[in-house]
Amino acid sequence: MGTYLDLQNNIASDLTRSDLTSQIQGAIADAIKQYERQRFWFNTTRSLTFQTNGNIPVGQTGQMAYGAADLAQIPNIIRIDDLFLKWGTSTYALDWYEPDEFEYLTSLNTANGRPSVYTYVDAQLLLWPQPSDVWTVRPHMHYRLTPLANPTDTNAWCNEAENLIRAHAKLILYTGLLEDDDGARRMSQQIPGIKAGLDYETAARSATGRIRAPEGHF
């Protein structure tokens, strides 16, 4: 499995330069920013879950807000498609409310119960009513991968999408630092094909054979 350091070394080798460590790191970060807002099979999920907090002392309200301590990916959510709650053998889709609608709702009623409504504010998922028991919540979401920082760090940008990030980082360096028009032109020609391959695999992995209406919130 490729690491952050492997990615840096591959770019340095492609450029035949060993003196651009910080510049390569910056180009990698910029390349990831370019593509992390796009949906691929590796930055969307329907399988991660978290538990609501049902340990409520008598007379107190339940836990409304859920963040990194409950599921590490919650602060990095880009878009929520759906949010499901499992209750016994049944699974329920919660209704999305815009943050201002949610604020108005909770100002009128602070009851505990089985959540039926949610929103996303300040990198947290908010549930209403405040959970009165322990339930499993499963978001369908598009999220940012954990940023690469240490040499041994790894994620899909170093593996499944390594060719894309590698090419785009080199495009950034050829254009802004090395002023190499031929190198920039080569990367510009390569990137669409690499991106198309990832898009095709993403579509193939998520295909259901059914036409669906647009979904998602924020």
C-alpha cells in the first residue's frame, strides 16, 4: 500500500528533482483539494455507523449533537445523501431540515424520543428529538479523507487515485514553479483520461440499474 512519502518520492523521481520536498507537499495538498469535492467510490460511504447516547439522567435532555468522538468522519462531511436509524429490526430514514428550520423546531420542543429529523451544523450532526435510547445511525455521505501529514500516512489519494494526484501535482509544479510548458502540456493531456477512469469505476461500483431522483443536502 502506497504512503504519503511514496507519493512524494514518485513525484520527485518523475521530475528528477530531490530539492523540492516542501513544494511537492504543497502541490499534493492543492491537487487533493481540487478533487476531494468530487465523488468517488472511496470518499463516499453507506457502511459507517455511530451509536446515539441513551444514558439520560432523569429530568435531563438527551445528546443532540454528534461529532468526531462519535464517528471520525462526521466533521469532514461534504454532503449527506440520507441518514438512517435502526430501531429493532426496522430501519427509518430521518428527515432533513435546514439549520434554521431545525433551530426553530428545537426552540419549540426539547423532547426526548426516537429521532426523526436531522441537520448538520458546525461539523456536527444534530438529531431531534434528542435520543432517549441507544440506536444505530448510518449516514450515506460524501466526505473528505483524513489529511496526509506524516510520511507513513496513507489513504486512497496515495493508492486508488495516486495517478491522478501525481499528475495534477506535477501540473501545478510545472506551471507555477518550474515554468515548464512542455511538462504542463503533457500533464494536461494525461489528467482527463486518468480522471475518466476513476469516474467510470465509481459509476460502475454504484450502479443499481435504476434511475434515481437527485438527492443530498448541503
